[in-house]
Amino acid sequence: MTQPPVEEFKGTFKGPLEPMSLQAVEYIIIHHAASDDPRLDVMTVHGWHQERGWAGVGYHFFIKQDGIIQAGRPLATRGAHTLGYNDRSWGVCFAGHFERRPPTLAQMQSLDLLLPYLKDLKPNLTVGGHGEFQATLCPGKLFPLEQVKKKYNAPPPPLPPRLVLNGQPTSVPVVLIEGRGYMEIRSFAEAVKAKRLHWDEATRTIYLDL
């Protein structure tokens, strides 16, 4: 997938950034800047983070209120946005304060360009909000997080079919074919504690005595 338009990062970092391999990335973590300043951009956040003693902006992408996507840290480097997950995630931050007002339509349209691109780089990434990884309100109650997760996170695999015998679960493997459950007869015989299991080749008959 083609990368969406991303404004190049023009800042400099204080010292080298720690590398992070593509194989290590498991999450895309969404944040808000918790600021109502409509002019907020990645360079402002870069300054904030350097004032904290960091190398620079901790996010990999920043989405302005007008929808412009700005680059932050390179994707191949460790972020500084979610304690405990910086070495296995990409951070995406929005301008705005989503406890007070929702993201703009332009911002959400840009997210719909950015997320498919990132998931094309590394399939099966899980999208989540900052508050799902740390005790914080970020990205805010007015960010449509559940909608985004439903759209971009793969549904969990269905539970495998199983046999429950007289109310007790068993370990008998069951195969579902066209809505019908099939099981290996020997496993079933063991589950029901059959006294005898016999195959008669001449009559092609299975004898199962309980």
C-alpha cells in the first residue's frame, strides 16, 4: 500500500535514537495531545518532550487538526509515548483535547489513510488507546476508539468446537464440517469410558459397548 502524504520531520534529536525492528512491533497506540491550541504541531510537541529531558518527540506520527499527518520518530526507532510498550509499538498522536471535543473529520480521514498503511507494513498489529496500556484518560472519552478498534483489529478466532458429556467438558477433538460436528471414534470411546471398541472389517461395522 502507498504511504499517505506525510509531512517530513524537520527537527533534530538530542542524541541517537534506539533502534527498533519491524518484527518487534505489536501495537499501534493512539494518543491525544490534551491541548486545545489549534496551531499545535509536531514541532511544538518535540519542544515539550525535549524540555522533559527526552531526545525529542516520542510519537512516530502526529495528526494536526486540519488532518495533515506529520512524521515524528522514524518507524525503525523506539518511541517514548507509552511506558512499558515503547519497544514494541508505534505511537500516533492527535492534536486536540478529546475529553472536551471530538477529533475533526479531517483527522479521522487521515487516520483511515495511515492505519491501513502501517498494518500493511506489519499485519496483525493491534490498535489501542493509550489508556488501555497505562492509567490515563488518553486519548479521551470523545475519541471513537471502539469504532476504530472494531474497524482495524482482527476479530478473535472462533472457539474450537468441543464435546460436553453429561455436563462435563471433554478433551475430545471435534471437527466442524458444513455445520456438523465430527469426532474420532476412539477419542469418543475413551471419553465415555467404553468397555469395548471393535472394528469388524468384514461387515465394516464399529462395535462400541458402554
